[in-house]
Amino acid sequence: MKTSEDRCKSLAKVIHDLDADVLGLEEVEGEDALRWFRDTYLKDMGYEYLASKEVGYYRGVEQSLLSRFPIKDVQVWTNEDLAPMEKYIPKDADKRKKEGWGDDPKVKEPLKFQRSPLKVTIQLPDDTTLIVYVLHHKAGGKATVHHRELEALRINEMLKEDLTKNADALVAVVGDFNATPMEKAAKVYRDKAFAGFVSAYEFRPEAGQAKEKKSAAQDDADSDAGFDESTDASASNSQEKSADSAADKKAAKNLYLTHITNRAIDYILLSPALVKLAVPKSFFVFGTLMPGSDYDYKKDEPPSGYASDHCPIALDLKVVASTTAKPKIDAPTPPAAKEVAK
């Protein structure tokens, strides 16, 4: 298999337009391929530092990261046993369903990460440290829900370990979760009983406007209370407002779909200390070209300008600014990944 030049250029254009200081990536062929792509298409981006490690996936693709800031440490868990994570999930089927967990599969696959998370420790310009987990949870829909949940639970344990060592640790989790926001594999990260991280979706523009809208709605209600209008007029007004509200909600939702299947399955999650650095209203999904509904990726050539079946997502953080370093063709190699296994 070979990625076409058109698609490489399309990917590069998106990355240029996004202009992120730290960029998490999934489904990269390997470190050599990433270095080639960077040195061929991203030479002016200042990505002096990169990490891409074997994560145990049978197809060979990896999680990766590009950074304008130095990488101090890289870690993967290619042989991690996920079976102990069963302790968090109720055995009783009714309780399991009530709490939102997936069904207990009759036949279980080997309980390891299908793709280990990639943990990268980055030195920021103000001498603080940012830890980024780049993950790609197991795909497969309903049939693999349980496996995804076990992966999420183990990563949550890792996050809790980071915060136990340092409650003020700056930690971000980014990537393709293959789960919508209210599915347990995504929701568990935001549960205070587990890691208690905060989704960057809380920093979308609409989130900042919610209180303003609520206040405006209350003002309208107070104002309307002084008028004696007919029942028909009030009912008509109410219906119009309801229709407008539904349309607004649908339009807002469409802004945050990240996948070709019209789902939101990609996230940035923040530790409590990192939340304090997040810029209000700065989160967004970067819209990119998607094929039409009749497109079949198994048979059809991607249209010109197509970069990926996922849209990038981004969030601004308030850290001390620094002059972007000039790119180097022979960039430093990050530390070797630590293999962690029980």
C-alpha cells in the first residue's frame, strides 16, 4: 500500500492550516515514514521533535506525535494484561446495563491493548512538563465494546497514577476513542470515580454562550410577563421558538462531528491542572473534505484533496510563548520507548 502524493499534500495542507505546536497522530506507518513525511512536506513547520513507536497492532501502524518542544520521555505498553480491569465492571447483567457497560462477551479475545497508548513527556518553554497520551481504542462497534472499555479503564489507572505522583501534573489524552461521548469507553475518562478528566468540548464557543443564552431567555420571560397576549399568539410564538431551538442545536452538533460516519469519536481530555490553562471558546473541529455518501473506501479512489476519514480537533492552552525554533532536517531522536509489561 502507498499513500498517494495528492493525499500526502492534502494531509500536509491540513497540518499547515492547523498550525499546532503539539500534534498527536494515529495510523502512522512508522518513525521512518513520519520523518520522511515531515522532512518532505512539513519542513517549515518547526517540528524538530517526534515520537512514533511500535504499539503491538497486527497491521503495524503506530501512534505518533510531532512537537515544536523537546521530548523528554516516550513510553508504550505493548504486552499489558487487561484482564484485571474486569474488577471495575459489575458481573450482574442488569447492574451492568444500568451503569452503561457493554455486554460481557461469551468469547473473549486476548485481553491486551490492540494498540498501546503512546505516552510522551514534553518540556514546555516555561520549564513545565506536559504529558500527552496519544491513543487509538479498538474499533469494531458493538462486538468490541467490552475490549474498548477495558482499554479505557487501564489508561484511567495510568492517569490516576500520574496525578497521584503530582496532583498538578499537566496531562492531556488525545486521539480516536472509537466511542461516542456517552458510551462508557469515552465517558469513563470524565468520571470522577476514575480519572475525572475534562473534555475539551467544554471549551467550545457554545459552552461559553450557554449561560448568556440562559440569562437572555430569563430576561425574555420576565419581559413577556407584562403583556396580555392571546393564547393562539403565545402558542404560535412558542412553536417558532422551539423549532428555532431544535435547528440551532442540530447546527451546533454538526460543528463537532469528527468522523466520516457523522459521529463524534475523537477527543482531547484534560487533567484538572491543564483545565486551568485551557482558553475558553478555543476548542474546534477543523473541517476537511469528505467523500460523498456513496463512497466505498474499500473500492473507490479517494477524491482529490481528501486527507483523512477523521477531522482534526484542537484546543489552545495558555503557556509562556517562545520563538518557534527553526526546523532541522536531522532532528534529535527522542529517547527510546520504555516497554512496560506485567
